[in-house]
Amino acid sequence: MREYIAFSRLMNFSRAAKQLHISQPTLSNHIAAIEAEVGALLVDRSTPLRLTQAGRVFLENASGVVDAYDRAIEMARAVGQVELPLVITSSGDSNCSGCAFAQSITGFLADHRNIFFSQMQSVAGTAFDELQRDGVDAVMVCYRSQEVDREKGVAFLELKPTFPNRLGVWMDSCHPLAGKDKLHWSDLNGQKFPMGITVELWASGVIQMLKDHGLSFETSIVSQPGISFLSAYEPDEIIIMDETLAALPFISAPGRCFRLLDEPDACAKTFIAYLPEKVSPALRLYLDYLETA
């Protein structure tokens, strides 16, 4: 089409071929191929050369097609140039499903095609420390926001859950609490809670939650979180997690059991933590999306 348009402006095969940096026979053959596809002559090759009526109609429409194609290229390049990165970190094994976060980010990205999203594993002990890492825009935090983070200026936006996701306790079947169908906060007083060394954000959220309920407790550090729960934790230790994880195979393994907390506020919560003075353009769009969703 570009070759035909160039020829139509010059009405000279030699000059048009030179301008297009192709040979004259190539240009003539390409136009002949178009004529064969159209089924009509586009160029009256008598002297002087002129476009036929079909040639003039084809030129008008071909010009519109080429112009539309060029605009599409320009628009795609413009979008590519303003592609915005969004980096959110979370614990590698948070013991919370993160369903609310997964659904929110999926919906957000569907509406914002120019956002390049990446999720990194957290390595710091608090949300504030995590937000000091280069390139990190926000942090996904489960269960409770830490007061120490708020004191340092970290803001927390709670995600709206699609359904109540209750908390419970996973433990050895021989644990004293395993004999109860449902547990209360008071049952957790004085218990032992192991914390994985790679899940500081989750651990700090659980600790804050226990403190909020005035409970005393013991914590220990284990180096193998995840499905190695089966070997990493002692029979007298209990793990807080949300009910969506109770369906996983290793949770229902022989010798282990899961009991729900029968308390009105025992629901898994998910927060997006960020520093108001360091909100990137992509994060601003995501926060606005969360507030209006």
C-alpha cells in the first residue's frame, strides 16, 4: 500500500522506485499483484500514466488504512513509553492465603494495561524496613499492622475481603487444645508460637494480634517454614493460620488437626502498607482503585 501511494503521488515508476529504495520491476510487480487481488486495473499504463477510477478509489482507502496503522503504532509506542512499574513485597510463606490481595491486583491490572507489576519476597523484619528497599512501592501485610510501623509513618490500607476468612490454629493431635471443637483467644494465653525465619512480616502481624488481645506467649524461630511444618515444629507448639489453608494436604496430615477460633474478630486481614511521602504513580493508581472498588 505504501508503494502504491508513493507511485500515485509521482505517477512515475522509476522515480517512485528510487524514492522507495527498490527496483522498478519490483514496484511494477507489486502493483500488478494488487491489481490481481482487486480484479481490476488500478493504473492506466498508456502515455501519460494515470490512475483508473478503481485506482483512485483504492488510493483513497489505502491512504486511510496506512494512516490508521501509523496511528496504532504511535499509540502503542506512547503506552510503552509510559509503562509504570509497581513492586509489592510479601512474606514468602505468610500463613495467610492473600486471596483478597490476589483478587484485587488481578482486577486492577485488568483495568490498567500500562502497569508492569512484580511481586517480591520480603526479607526485612517490619513493613517500614521493607519499604526502605530500593524499588519497593508497597508491602502486603497479613493479620495486624504493627504499631512500630505506624510510629514511623507507614500507612495501612485494609483490603476488602470477598468473604469472611476466619483464623484458626493448626497443631499436633496430642496438643491439649486439640480436644476442643472451637477455640477462644483466652485458650491461646501462654502458648508457644514458632515463627519461620523467612516470614518476619507474618510473624510480626501475629505477634501484634496476640498483644492486642492481651495474651502472653512464647515464640521460637524455625528455619524451615512451609510444608516442612510436619518436621519443623514441636508437638507443644501451635500455628495460627487462616481457614483457606486448612484444605491443603499437609494440613490434614495424620497426627495434625485444625481448629477455628470462635471469636467475632478472629478474621484474617490483609493490608497494603506504604509510605505516603513515597507513593509512585503506579501505586497511587492502585490505592485509588482499592478505595473505590
